Amino acid sequence: MKEKKHRFERGERGYLAAQKKKRITGTILWILIGVAIYILGLVLNKFSNANVFTIVAMLCALPMAKSLVGFIVLAPYRPQTEEEYHAGLAVIREEDAIFTDLVITSQEKIMNLSFLIVAGREVIGLYGKKPELAPYCQDYLKKEISRRGLSYHVRVVTERQAFLKAVKNAKRPSEIPEDREELIDYLRSLIA
């Protein structure tokens, strides 16, 4: 019996690699479909490209371009190593929400976080590539979370040891905040 492929959720380990593969495969597929339709039109219309098949083939460029742009956005970012990932897992608690290998886009910037943890009323992130964008990422997340009417303290750090210490020392109330699921759903929606 054939085993069913695992579908990675946003923020789950492996999602970034799966999205890169999906988007480059989609780009190649749309190119092949467009070329096949164009060639079919040529063959059916005595090698004249003045036909409806040419228009349909050119329209295949739209989803191809969308898929290509998605790949270009994700291409520079790499997932964490196995060691880095397990070091992060070692400090979180069962009730914490964990997101890993995130790429978040705003209108101005593309941001990469290695980890994003929701612990109690704190959102703690470890910035990945280009650490100079960490303050922008922190401000962006603070603003977007508060815009949704949620009250969480957001902190994005660039050093792995500072991140591990912040997660370990995070204040976790005895009860999980009521709006936690709303926050988690919103954070998941930000991931490219």
C-alpha cells in the first residue's frame, strides 16, 4: 500500500523546503503546459501562430510567474540544522506554540525567523538571515498583533543563546490565554 505524503503546515519544520519544491515544480509545470498548448495550436492550424491556442498558451505565463515569484522570495532562506532545531525544542514547554523556519513578508521587507515561540503572553522570535532587520521584524509583529486587539509582549533577538534564555525564562501563567488560538492562527497566516 502506498504511503500518503505528509502535508506540512505553515510554521512546521520542513514547510520551507516543501514550499520551495512545490513552487519550482509549479513553475516548470506551467512552462511545459504553455509550450504544449502553443505547439498543439501550431500543429492544428498549419503552423500559424494566429490562433486561440497562442492566447491560451500566453495566459499560462500568469500562474507560472506567480509560482516563480513565490520561489524567488523563499530561495535565499535555509532551514535550521537538526542540532539548532533540537536545541530550540529543548527549552520550550508542552503548552508553548512553536513555529520554525518562517519567512514573513510585509509591504516593505521579507523577514526570516528561525523560531517563533508563543509562551504565555510572550511572543519570542529568533531572527535568521540579515540580523539588521530584527528590529524592523519586532516592530512589525508588535504593530500587527496589537492591531488585531491582542495584548502580547513581542521580542525578536538575533543571538541563539539570548533566544534560548528568553524562552526558558518566559512567564507562563497557569492558564492558557483565551485569545492564544487567535494569535496562533494570525501568526500562521503571516507565513509565506
